[in-house]
Amino acid sequence: MKEYFKLAWRNIWRNKRRTMITIASVFFALWLALIMRSIQVGSYSHMADGIVEAFTGSIQIHGDGYWEDRTLDKTFAQETSLMTKIESIENVKSVIPRLESFALASTGEQTKGIMVVGIDPERELELTHPDRKLIEGNYFEGSSDGVLVSSRLADFLGLKLNDTLTLLSSGYHGASAAGIYPVIGIIKMPNPELDRRIVYMTLPYAQELYGAYERLSSLVINVENSNLLDKTKKDISLVLDEEIYEIMDWKEMNPELVQQIQSDAAGGYIMLGMLYLIIGFGVLGTLIMMTTERRKEFGVMIAIGMQKKKLGLILTIEMLMMGAVGIIAGVIGSLPVIAYLVKTPIRFTGESAKMFEIYGFEPIMPAKLELSYFLAQSSVVLVIFILAIIYPVNSVMKLKEIKALRS
Amino acid sequence: MKFIEIRDLQKIYNDSEHEVHAVRGIDLSFEEGEFAAIAGPSGCGKTTLLNILGGLDEPTRGTINIGGTNVNELKSSERINFRLNNIGFVFQAYNLIPVLTAKENVEFIMHLQGRPKAERDARTKELLEAVGLGDRLNSRPSKLSGGQQQRVAVARALASKPKFILADEPTANLDSKATENLLDIMEKLNKEENITFIFATHDARVMKKAKRVIYLEDGKILKDEVK
Ligand SMILES: Nc1ncnc2c1ncn2[C@@H]1O[C@H](COP(=O)(O)OP(=O)(O)OP(=O)(O)O)[C@@H](O)[C@H]1O
Ligand SMILES: [Mg+2]
């Protein structure tokens, strides 16, 4: 066996230029594929994190039917026991209660339909960090009766810090709802849609406004490891009475985004497929050239007593060595580039940046280093390389020594 | 039965347009220790005969029996093994493996036979010394002259301890000095080690040295001359 490796190794260096071209093709294909995948995987998880952190969380529990018909009638009773039970489930980082509903906001001159979100100020800090979005004023302290108003809404209503905001709505079970609240802070929501219509208040005040005492519209669940989302969702659903509750993950709550990611990923795969096809045929061509050039030599080897299988084996080793060098070089070569793109994401400006803002993401495409796509792409390249080996090796193994000797 | 027996050998090449009768009914036998040349004009069928004898090509009709084995009845892989262990080949164009040194080229065939390292080393040295290349063990073929390469090829052919050596025009690419030198070496091996050599040639120097010359013409034996 050592002998075969020696022979294979020396043959590789016989035609340095061609060997380099073969290795370079494999290297380049894999290098490009890995960088491309790192950006794709990175942007998708950037978007997912963005949407999860901006508002929806990874998983939400609602009263059954709430997501379809978001009324106060679909709220459910706030039970500490349920929250503790969910918190004790593996991979659950925190459980955040909310009461969300609609209201009319007015300041005398202007009136606008808005969304009121009643939050637990402490718990909300673990996920959406409304405090970090403050551009003026302060976050809730204790059982504050104040509200945080999103910046565009504040502009529209002409609201400033310490002004009062009047809210009108219909409450739980058709009761009427009204209240007056001091503005203690202005927040800038990254998603412009939300920034035009959100008002945060503490949960007890929201419950009082709507007369929905001890009731919630959602429990937002934050997970430790988003890769285990499906399992965690299943674990949670086991402790829920499905007559009363519904459970949804961020994908179900944001179908358009998921679809957009999927079609983008499909486009990426088509591009990769084309790249691999071109490189695969290129490699096949060089390997065929390499074997036809040496036909006579193969004929001599078979004539003096080398079995065709052994010859095939040596050739396979020889070619696989080149492929392996290309693959290893591709993996190693992509690492610094990906590491750079992780640290210094590609940033969008102008039109393309707007798309991101609609969803409330920072307009960047960060790369992400993940073992999975390294394994996947290296294997695909290896398989393609092996496919390219089959034909030339097989044709050598079918060689008629007498014909080969004559060539 | 003789060591090598060829009976009623025929070879017809089926070219696209016409058939070529390269060998038309040859009966021929060789004994161990012969130093024989197959001679004749270009196209008379020397190479064809030698290739069939070496198990590289199949006859259209007839049988080849070597030391009791009917060569043309062997399967392809068996035939390769038969060649490995029984026949040494020397080609006109030397045909050494370019990426291996002189020593490795000779050793290669013993690797194929699975011989132990100590034996390989000893025999390689001995053979290369016998062909006068004891000082060029580590040279690649491209660094050797034609005559030197052909001597390595002879050493390689002998390495497997074959029953006989087939050489198709071994001197055709050599100048007279190298030819002389090569022939002397082969003659010595034949005399001292009783190694059987069968040449195909139209080189007068080879025919002169040969102890038996078989003249072919148009695929048939014209004359079989034992000196
Ligand atoms: N593969 C082949 N297909 C068709 N015809 C062939 C083939 N090989 C040899 N021939 C023909 O068979 C005849 C004998 O050829 P062969 O090569 O045996 O002659 P040779 O005596 O070795 O000649 P030379 O001295 O030129 O080497 C020639 O007419 C040749 O053209
Ligand atoms: Mg010939």
C-alpha cells in the first residue's frame, strides 16, 4: 500500500500545472460555496434573531384562536403556576407575559388607532429590551402608571415627555375602557410599522384599562438554543391544555419572512449547483486528459503484470489526493474570510437597506460560522469529485493492454 | 512436450474495411535456455507472434502452451498474473515508469509479486550491477541514455525470475555501441544463468548473436535456422 501512495504521489507532481489547476478548481468551488453559505446562514439567523428579539420571541402561547382573531375575548387567565411550569422546561430561558390590544390614542388635536402592549418591565428586559430603545425619558420603575410611546407615534400626536396621553377602547367582555397616562419615555422601534403605533405600559395598568384583570393575551417564550426550538415547542405543548391554549413558533407567526428565506436559499442552491456543475465537468476533463495521456504507460504496467484493479486503485488514490488537497485548502482558505465577515458584516445602504428596516433588522448581512454547512459542502464537493473520478478510472480498468501498448 | 509450444497459430486482424492475415498457421517450439531471434521484413508478423506468445493478444486460431499452461484459455486477470510470474518483457521504446528511479523500476515488479523487502533490495542491486548500472540506482529514466534505459528494462524483465524473456526490437532505438553492450549482457545472462531470450528483430547484429534464427515471411515460417 505504501508503494501505491508513493507512486500516486509522484504522479501527482508529474504535470504540476495540471495538478494545480485541478486542485485550484476544487479549492475555488468549495471556497466560494462556503463563503456564500456562511453569509446566507448568517443573514437568515440575523433575520430570525431580529424578529425574535424585536417582538415575537421564539415561541408564543396564546388563548386558543387568538392569533386569527386578536380580541380580548381570546385572552387567558394569568396563572403563576403555568409560568413556573414552563420555566422549568429544558431550554426555556424566560417566560414573558403580555396583554396586547388596540386603542384610540388622542391628545386633543389628533387621534390615532394604536397598539397597547402591557408588559412585565423586568421580564421584558430579557428579550426585547425596550429600555435600549429609549431615545428620551426613562424606563418603567416599580409599578409606574406611565407609558412609553414609540417615536413616530409621538411625533404624529405631538407628544413630549411628561405630556398626558388619553386612551379609549372597548374592554374585556364589551366593557368600555378609558384612561389617562403620563408619557415617561419615547422609544424608537426599529420596525417602522411598529414605530408608528406602539404604546407600552405595565401589565397591571393595561389589565385595568381593559378591565381584563388577571388576563393575558400571550406568554412570550425565550429559548436558550434556537436550534432546539422544535423540541422545546413540543415539550411545552405537553403541559398545555390544547382546548384553552395555542402555541406558535416565530416561523408560524412570520410566514412571509420564512417564505422569503426559503426562496432566497433555493436561489442560492441553484447558483451553487451551477458552480459545481461547471467545476465538476472541468475536473472531469482534466482527469480524462490525464489518463488518456498515460495510456501507453498503463498498457506497459498491465503487460508486465499489474492487475487492472490495482492500477485503478493507484489512480483513484492519486486523484483523491488532489481532491483532498483542494477540499482541505478550500476549508482552510475560507476560514479567515468567513471570520472577517462575521466580525465585519456586509452593510447595505440605500434601497436595499429599506427592505431590512421594514422588518426592523439592522441592514447587514453577517456571516456565521457553522460546522453543518462546512460538512455539507465539503461532502458535496467530495461526491462530485468522486463522480468525476469514476469515468476515467473505469476506462483505464477496461483498457486492453495490447491497444494501449500500441498507442 | 517442449517448454514452449505453438500449434497452428493464426491471427486475423479485422480492420474496418479489410481483414489482415498477420499470422497464417505457425507451428513453433522453444526449449529452456534458448537465445532465439524471430526475423523477417516489416509487416511479416513478428510483433503479432511475440504478443500472442506473451499473452498480450489472443490468437484467432491455435494454441500456445507454456510449461504446461494453455495461455489462451486463461481469463484476463489470470493471464496478467501468468505474465507477472513467467514472462519478462523488453520493449523497443524501453517503457520504464517515468516517475520511478532505476532501482524502483526493477523493484516494482517484485512489489507486484509481493516479495519481501530484503529480497527485493538484494536482487535489484544484483541485477542492476549485472547490467552495468550499479552506480545509477537512483536515477530516473529521463536522466539515463537510451542504452542505459534499455539495460534497466532488461533488469526489470529479469526481476520477477521469469521463465523466459520476450524482447520486441530491443535494439531498434540504440546506437551500435549500446546495442553491442546490451547484447553482450543478455548473452552472458543466457550463458551463465540459462535464461531464455526470444527476440523479434530485423537487426543484423542481433541475428548474428542469436543461436537460432526463425525467418518469417507473410505470416509464415520461411526458415528455422539453428546455429
Ligand atoms: N492492430 C492491428 N490491426 C490491424 N492490422 C494490424 C494490427 N497490428 C498489426 N497489423 C498488421 O498485421 C501485419 C503484421 O504486423 P506486425 O506488427 O506483426 O509486423 P512486424 O513483423 O512486427 O513488423 P515490423 O517489423 O514493422 O515491426 C501487418 O500487415 C500489420 O499492418
Ligand atoms: Mg514489430
